[in-house]
Amino acid sequence: MISIDKKLENRLTILAIGIVALVITFAIIYQNSTHHILGNQYQDVFYYLIEALKMSGVEIDGYKFVGNLPPFVPFLTSILFRLGFVSSTSIIITSGIFFFIGIMGMFYLLRLRFNNFYSFFGAFLYATMFINIRWVANGTLDIAFVAIMVWALYF
């Protein structure tokens, strides 16, 4: 049976990784939304934004450029568009939410085999890897799919 101290330790570790993940995610979203120094804006990101506009019901010219894209992240971005937040930053926010979900998933995945300290450290390493931070900052689909894969491995 798990003692009270072990349950408290688990809750504190989950709270700590959640706070670290939120701080990193908000810092990346804010930095790229205001300064655009963390990542490059690739052309396919704008295709995802056009697809999200199409899904939200906004009529613009340019839908002919959108081919067969994966619809999941553009659909989630279109929800932000329907809420009135029509901006290129919305796909960065969507990617940032998946980054947070991926950090938490990495912690739980590592928690299956390791103790709280090693799991926290592994999730922190995942959160602070330069390649991850760079891909979150440009709004591509890679981080979202990595987060989904981490949770798929966990389940």
C-alpha cells in the first residue's frame, strides 16, 4: 500500500512538472507571438491556417492552394477562429497546448519505469530540448503528433 508521503510526493511532482510545462509553453508562445525569433515561419503553416479558415467558415481566396492536409490541427485552430481569435498566432497557441500535453505525457510515460525524480528530469529534458522549442515556436504539426504518439505509447 502507498503511504501518505508517497502520494504527496507524486502530487507535488505532478504539480511541479505542470508548472514548469506551463511556464515554458507560455514563454514560447509569448516570445514567438511578439518577436518571431525562435523559429522560422514555413509555408506549410500558412496552408494549415488557410485550411483552418476554411473549416471555420471564413471565405477568402486561396482555398485552391490547400490540398490534402491532415485535418486534426487545422480543425482545432478553426475553433479558435470561431471564437474570434483570427491570427497566425492561433496555430502557435494550438501547437503550444499540444506541447504542454506532450510534456505531461512524457512525465507519465517515464513514470511507468522510473521514480519521480528521473521522470521529472526526463520530462524537463524533453521540454527544454532546443529542437522541440524551435518546432513549437513555428506552429507546425510535428509537436502535436509527437504529443499524440507519447500518449499512445503511455496507453
